[in-house]
Amino acid sequence: MINLYPLAKPLLMAMEPEQAHRLTLRLLKAGLAPRFCHDDPALRCDVFGHRFPNPLGLAAGFDKDAEVLAPMLDMGFGFVEAGTVTPLPQDGNPAPRLFRDAQNRSVINRLGFPGKGLEYFAARVSDFRVAEAQTGTDPLRGLLGVNIGINKETVSAFEDYSRCLSVLAPMADYITVNVSSPNTPGLRDLQSENMLDALLAGLMAVMGALDIPPVARPALLLKVAPDLTPDQRAGVAQLALRHRISGLVVSNTTLARPEALAPHLKDEAGGLSGRLLKDKACSVLADFYRLTRGQLPLVGVGGIENADDAWRRIRAGASLVQVYTGLVYEGPALVPQVLKGLSARLRDAGLRHISEAVGADVDMNAEAEEAA
């Protein structure tokens, strides 16, 4: 694998963050993505009714408009989650809206779901599926998830989610309902018990009514915030089990401002991701694993930047893990580092398969704790 990122990183880090991201997407579209495949049967995992070649995925937010699906899968990810997509195109919040804390390898964003809208997004996913079909099915090829949201000026959150779900269900392996971004007014309110109960009931009904054979329907996941109180987590877990959704993505960005955060960023609005979210996200994940009694697959995300972090998240209850901010600071080499590291940790632990490590560090009888 030829990795040019160490040479490009100084240039990218000198650029305004969104400008750097746009350049990165252009380079990926031009075919400059490194290719990597770590084929370890011990890392293959069956989750949500799908076989993943490995448990490492790309989190939503990187490929908002589904424009670089193939290059990111070529990079070695076991799955890629595109989006967040909204029904209508929108610009998002005013710039500047993305801020790096390089010393702490963290980021604050208040993007507000900018994107080209569902029609453009669906066309890109369709193009990807057609190209994949033409080249044949690779058993080691990663899976595709899509992350759906609502427009800032929406009249009905349910209608926005329902529209995205209906259009994308035939093309996606799984769909994540994003109710946890802090950058769209009122979105996190959808995590309240009554609103979430109604939303999940409605979306499960929409899924059931689709003209798709049950075995071909995508898994339905819910992405939650790390700032939920223990009681709120318990409520979300109960509803997830009651409505029989496929899993939870834990977690989105946090509104917390840790003491270590760069002083000039502490008053910036938006969600914090990266290293400074790591411990909080892991603690909340473990709580959800306890609250669901290990019955619901969890995707661990937030601050994962090396194999140790991924291994810790898996042992805290994650069946799959995702990265984004870590990729910003480490570059494509993060993928082989994490996957090779996971294989090594399995051998060191005397385990035959990654599934044996899921939740290994969680005390199922412990009380839920308030995350730091």
C-alpha cells in the first residue's frame, strides 16, 4: 500500500478544515486512494444479518453525498456509512463551522447536515451498486450503510426520515437514523421517550411496508448522543429492544467541553469529536451494552484512533467500530494499523474470533454510570 498522506498532511493541516476536506474528496475521486486488504477470518463478523469482512468502518460525516464509496472500501474498511443525507439539498450552518484542536487530535463541528440532497445521494449510491455488479461480488468487499437525517426547516421529522428510508432501503445494507447531531435545532429532542417511541414505531412500519423481501431489507439502526443521562439511556435501550431495531450506533459528538480542550475553542458551538470524546463514548457504550443485556448489536464510535482504542471499544460491547476524526490525523494508514492490531490482540488473548471479545470487559451487574 502506497501511502502519500504523510507528504500531504502538512499541506492539508495548513488549509482551512473544510477546504482540506474538499481537496481530499477530489484526490479520492481521482483514484489516489491507497488500497489495502487484511484478510483475517478471525475478524469476519456476522452482524445485523450481514457478513462483514472486518469490524472497522468509516463513520458518517466523511462522505456526506456518497461520492467516494468505492475508494473508501478499497482502503480496507469493512463497511462505509455515507451521509448524513437529508431529503432536500441544504447549505448547513454558516462558516466557519469546523475547528481542529490538533494537540488533542479532536474537532468541533457545527456543520448542520450540509449536502446535495436525497436525489443526488441516491443517484451516487445507485451508480456505486451498478459498478459493483459489473465487476462481480468480492466476498471481502465491505458493506454500505447510509445515515439519514432531517432538513433544518422540515415540517415533519418523520416524513423526512420516511422519505429517505423509502428511497434508500433497496440500495443499502443498513440505514442509520440520526437523532443525535447537536447542530440541527430540535433533533436531539427526538431521543425523548415519547417522541422516539412514535418515531421508531413509524419507521418500522414504513420498513415493513416496503416492496422488498424481508431477507433483503436493510438493517435499521439508531445513532444516539453521548450526552444522554443514565435514565435517558435506559429509556432509549428499552425502546430499541421493544421495537426490535437492528442496533445502536454509540455515539455522536458531545456538547461537553473538557478542561483539556484548547482554550480558544471552548466557546465554539458544535459537537466535539476525536480523542477528547474517547472515554465518554466508551463509557456510554458499555452502559448500552449492559442496558440491552448484550442482545442488541452496537457500533462503537467516538475517539478511536488506534488498535488499542478499537480493542477497548469491542471489549466494552461493540460488535463493530467506526472512525472519522482519527482518520483526519492519522490518514489511510490507520486502517491497516487497526486491523493488524486487532488480529494481534486476538492472538495475544488466546481468542479464536473477534466475537468472543465483544463485551468481555463489561460487568453486566454494574449500575449505569454518568459518563465523564
